[in-house]
Amino acid sequence: MTVSAVVFDLGGVITESPMLAFAAYEAEAGLPEGLIRRLNSTDPDTNAWARFERNELDVEGFVDTFEAEALAAGHRVDARRVLAALSGEIRPEMVEAVRRLRAAGLPLAILSNNVAPMERTGRLAELLDLFDAVVESSVEGVRKPEPEIYSRALARLGAAVGRDLAFADCAYLDDLGINLKPARALGMRTIKVVDPGAALAELSALVGLPLT
């Protein structure tokens, strides 16, 4: 076993990527392909999205600011439609892997950039109950890729399981390279999730367990 704990991103890892829904909205609205992604990566620490994920803007503030950013780029965007795209379907193969990791006794955490605390109801509550710690940018006031949130996730996970964990003890899965880079710099073993099956094969090799 190369790692003894696993930290997962939520959107794009355990659930389907919102990028698919963004692309569908762009096509429907006649917007340039990739516009929403480009808006989100422009001034990435201070734009509307970053401020919303740190809970510095409420919904109305985000809508106004994001639509203004889009207008400055030459396009009219319905920010509420963009927000509606954030809820992706849960990937059953990822949940099965989480269950196997939990059964093997590995500490597990979710580390998510989000715009509001996750509701502990329904299928999402059942999913979150599989994890020892859940760390959310909207609660913490910091977001990936800020190194502080990775430190908080590690500390929260270690406290939850009653043992000290080092970054080198952990694997971290995310679908965005910008979020993997600081985790890797801190010492985590990182896996970029493009194809879930390939990512789980990598994770299986790190933990020494069959996950599919």
C-alpha cells in the first residue's frame, strides 16, 4: 500500500462534471464553446466564481457579477442557468470504490469547491455519510487551489479518525489540474480524473485494493 488515506473532489470525480452541462447550455444559447470555462479562469482568484466559492458573494451578488463579467467579454449569459448546471449525477462506480475503501478501513474525505453548504438529505446525505470528513469552500472561506484548504482537509480527516496524517499518506483525486498542482506540491499522490475507470485503476494501484 503506497497511501493509507484518500481525499476526493466531488464534482467531476464522484459526480458528473458540470463542464458537460455548461457545454450543453452554451450550445443551446448560441454562446461560444468553452465560454463559461474561460470566464471562470480569468482572474481566477478574484472573479465572481472564486468569490462565490469563498462565500464572499451571495447568489444575487454572484449573478450580477458573473453576468457583468460575461458582458465585458462580449456575451450575455444567464448566470442562474449556469448555477443550475452544477448538480451532476452520481457516478455509481466511484461510490462502489468509496465503499470498498471504507470497508478496508482507509480514512476518507471530500474536499469540494462549492457555492453553498451541501444539504444532508436524500442520496447526497447517503454519499456524504461514507466519508470521515467533508471540507467545503463555502464553509471554510478558502478554496482550491489555495494551499490552506488542503491543510484543513488533512487536519480534519486526521482528527476524525483519531490519528496523525501526513500529506504523503494521502491520494487526492480531482478533475482539474489547477487543483492537483498544490496538492502534489504539498506531498499528496495526485490522480487527474478524466476517465473514471482509468482513475480508479490508478487509485487501486496506490492503495493495493481492487476498486472495480
